[in-house]
Amino acid sequence: MAFKDGDFLEIDYSAYDASSKELIATTMEKVARDSNTYNKDAQYGPTLVVLGSNGIIKGLDRELRSMTINESRKFTFKPEDAFGERQEDLVRVMPLSEFKQREINPVPGMPVDIDNVRAIVKSVNSGRVVVDANHPYAGREIIYDVKIVKNPTTTNDKIDALGRTYGVRPSSVSEKGKGVELIYDPKVKKNADYFIGKANLIASVFSFMKSIDDVEVKEMYEREKIENQQKKTDKQEERK
């Protein structure tokens, strides 16, 4: 079975810089712990990719199509199939005064937004700031250890996978003609992250699931949970 554009895949992977063998990213907690890169705030576990959506590097998108469920493979991708070649025109020298005007105190390694482009401060010297908008691993060969864990195909499974991706997994999903109804019961914490995640989930449903024409969301609340959450918020404000 060959996978194609639009297919949903849940994968486990670890990515390494081929030259230094440095771990770049992983979905597996054990790998992170063994490499001393474990982050207690990170969420480990299979991640969702939608083939053809430019959500992963070009080489991995290509190779996943010929794999099967539960298959593990190792790939080494050249820069053109990974994070691209380095482009010298993406390295800029800017006057320190421009940062001061924005009330930014640049230091090496700091991420900054320059004309809506993400860049990294490389150096600060003699009133000049060097920023680099290349991907940190541009120009490098990248190794991927990857396993396909699941291929969600039903509407419910796809929405469930998207919900987990954005941290807003619905309590239940029901198909209604060409639409879906998502229910979030009182157990789902409805904070600012929830509302952002819900908006991203709905946008992704329309982007990746062309058979869905409308999404109805029902949210359920309980007085006790809302009051307890408000008390917790008030206490946090008092500590400030």
C-alpha cells in the first residue's frame, strides 16, 4: 500500500545532525532521556503528519509514502531534501540602533523577528548585529530514524489525531452529513490555550479534510469547575 498526498500518518522519529550525531528532535521520551535532552514540558509520543502539506522535510515526506504501518527505517537526507542549502543573502548586518529603537537588547542565540522573518542573532559587536535567517540546520545532512505507528483513515480518527496535535482532543465526534459535531465536556479545561487550539483544529479540518463542509462545536461547562478555576486564577493574581 503506497501512501499519497493528504494521507494522515502518526509517526515516531528521532532526527540527528549527520556530522556531529547531535540529536535535533525526537518524539520518544527514552531517546530524549538517554541523550540528556529530556524536557519535562515537552509532550512525547507519535506526532501527526499530513503528506503533501509541507509539514515535514521534503525527503521524509517522499520516503514515508513507500513505508508500511509498524515499519521502521533509517534515512540520511542531503541538505536539499532536509532543511535546504545555506543562503548567504539570509545573513544580514544591522545597526544596533535599530534594535534599541524596538527596545530589544540583542545577544547571540536570541531569536528575533526581522520584517516578519524569523532569524537568530549570531553576534553583536561594535554597534553592529549579525542576524541569520537560515534554518539552524541548513546546509547539513540529517539522519532520521522513523517508524509509522498509525494511519488514521476515518473521520473520527483524523479529528482525534488533529485534536491531540493541538491539545484539544474532543470528548466525542459525530458525523452529520457533510459536517461534524465536536463535543467538549466539562472535563476539558477551557483556558486560553484551549481556544487557540480549537481554532487551529477547525482550520486544519477544513484544510486537510475536504469532505467536511461544516464544523459544529458544543462546549459543556459546570458551575463548580468554573468557580474553582476562578478561585485558582484569583490566588495566582494575589501572588503577583
